[in-house]
Amino acid sequence: MIPVNEPLFGDKEKEYLLQCIDEKWISSEGPFVRKFEEAMASFLDVSFGVAVSNGTAALEVALAAIELQPGDEVIMPTFTIISCAIAVTRLGGIPVLVDCEPDTWNMDIKQIENRITQKTKAILPVHIYGHPVDMDPLLDLATKYGLFVIEDAAEAHGAEYKGKKCGALGHIGCFSFYANKIITTGEGGMLVTRDKHLADRSRSIRNLCFGKERRFVHAELGNNFRMSNLQAAVGVAQMERIAEFVQIKRTNAQRYLNLLQGIQGIHLPVEKTWARSIYWMFGVVLDPSCGMEADMLAGKLLEKGIQTRPFFYPLHLQPAYHRLGLFGGESYPVSEEISRYGLYLPSGLALTQGQIEYVGMELRNILSTNTKEIKPSN
Ligand SMILES: *Cc1c(COP(=O)(O)O)cnc(C)c1O
């Protein structure tokens, strides 16, 4: 079986983990947490990193840091993970959705301005599958209307927009270090920012908002979203190789592109001229003319020992939000289509060239057989 993802570890992860045990620093107070925060901040050329327990928590801390109030609106793509919406609704805010672009699968910037109201507090772009969002027009809108920009860069460590790193383009950038992300700490996340006030607020919110004068007197309600020294130790080791990991992702994507280019009935990831994608996951979208949806293709690939994952299911179709009276009757055709016809292929860092060639060959076979099967009826 070729797994959809597998992390890549070396000796350093073991060495730093053993150091935690030997030195008995295992909680969030240990020295690796600061080291990991500094390594991320310096990689992204920002001033502050605030490590947290996961990427979902990073988003929630970010929105609490900008003081999102009940009833405040946050504009985000419907084609994204539920974490983005949960972070908003947990604080009583309202996610306001836009559709995505058919080629990059990122939020369609042209749809944002229409959705801005008196209640809008922030825009939450998500760099889907490692391709940067077109940030300049988005940042212009944010400036024009006085909005915060919280970037979800959980799939985009090392991706670049016009030469600048994703996650460092808005007021706060949010990262995840879940096992399938570009670098991993098992579970983990981080906020990054250039704003000292937002960094200080984020540190406080992740750590129960302990009092400054008197520790157990709390002026605000925070969370325990701390990252442990054990997780950060793995993170520091992973950060030492991040440039190499990004290169592996890009090389693997290029191999897939070479193998799959020109096949009928399938849409491949694009890279805009201003973008440096890290191809976090190599997504493909079937053309509806194939007469095959992604789940059927996934089944056929699985028979050949190839694991895949379906694309995100759009937020506006989530039963959990319909139950709360949100998004009922809303429709975003591009997201609906790619969620039905899209999946991603094995994209892990440990993937071999032989495995990529095997996946490419099997995919080509399935699609050409399928085309032959449906041709006669046309
Ligand atoms: C993985 C991911 C998250 C959530 O991160 P967790 O660490 O799993 O909580 C948030 N946003 C996006 C776009 C992601 O891919």
C-alpha cells in the first residue's frame, strides 16, 4: 500500500527528544518551545512565534487576540477545513463564505468585497494545498475597510507569494504541525506575527490568561493551548530540514505533472507566475465529462494499493452548521464541483520516484479505460 502521507524523521528528532527526557523538561516550560518559535519566526522573517497545541487552536487564539466579538463576521473560503469556521463560531462570530477559483482552488478574491458589512472584522485566506492566495488585492481590501487579515498557512510552510513567505503577509499567520503537514510535531500549531501586542495577547490566551500581578487572578478567559517541550523538540529538528522538505514536495509534484500532463479528463494543480507552491498535497480534479466522481476513482486506486484522500467538503454544506441555522440555501458552484470531483494522491515526503511512477501509470490506465468505456455511448 502506498500511503497518502508519511512523515520524514532523522536522528535529530531522537536526539532532541532524548535531551528532553534526560534534562526532565517535558512541559511547555522547556527550552525547545522558545527555540522552535524563534526558528519559525526567523524562517518567515517575522518578529514573533507563539507555539500552541494544534492548528485549530492557532486559529482560535488568533481570532481571540484580535478581540473578535459575538456577532462579528469573518470572511473565508467555503472550500476549507472546518477548523476555520469552528475558530470563529466558538467565539460567537459568524463565518461569511466565498467560493473558490477553479484553477488554484483558493478563495476567489473578487467575491470578497461584496460580502463586507459593518460587522466584518477580518478576512481569513487559506493557502489551499500549498498554493498561495493572491494576497495583494486581498490586503488592499483589508486596508480600505480596516479589517484584520488572519492567514491560515497550515498547508503552506515555505510557500511564497511574490517572494514573501505565506503566513507572514497578514496580521497573524497560523500554522499546523499535524503529522501530514510539511513539518510535524505529531500534534501542534503556531501563530506568527510582527505585532508585539498581538503576540503578547496570543501568549496570554494560550496559557489561561494568568494574571501578571497576581498569577491566579484572571482578567480574561483563556485556554490551555500550550505546546509541550517534547513536541517542540521534534519541531526544532524538523525546522532544520524545512528547505529540503519543500524541495522534495516540489520535485515530487513536478514528477507527477510530467507523468500526468496531457491526460484527458483530469485537471492538475497550477502554479501562478507570482507563486511558489509547496504542493503540500498533489490534488487532481476529474472533469465531469469523465462520468466518474472522485470517490469512484479513489476506489479504483485503492484496488491498486494506492491511498488517496477526498477534497474538503464545503463549509456551506456542513450539517453541523445547518443545525445552527448557518449557510442554509447558500450555493458555491465551484467548491461543490471540486469537492465532488477532487482528491489528492500520495504526497508524503518519504515517497519514492518508483512509487510516483506507479501511481501515475495506474491513474493513466484507469482514466483511459474509463474514457473507452463511455465513448461508445456518446
Ligand atoms: C490541518 C489544517 C488545520 C488544522 O490543523 P490541526 O493541527 O489539525 O488542528 C487548519 N487549517 C488548514 C488549512 C489545515 O490544513
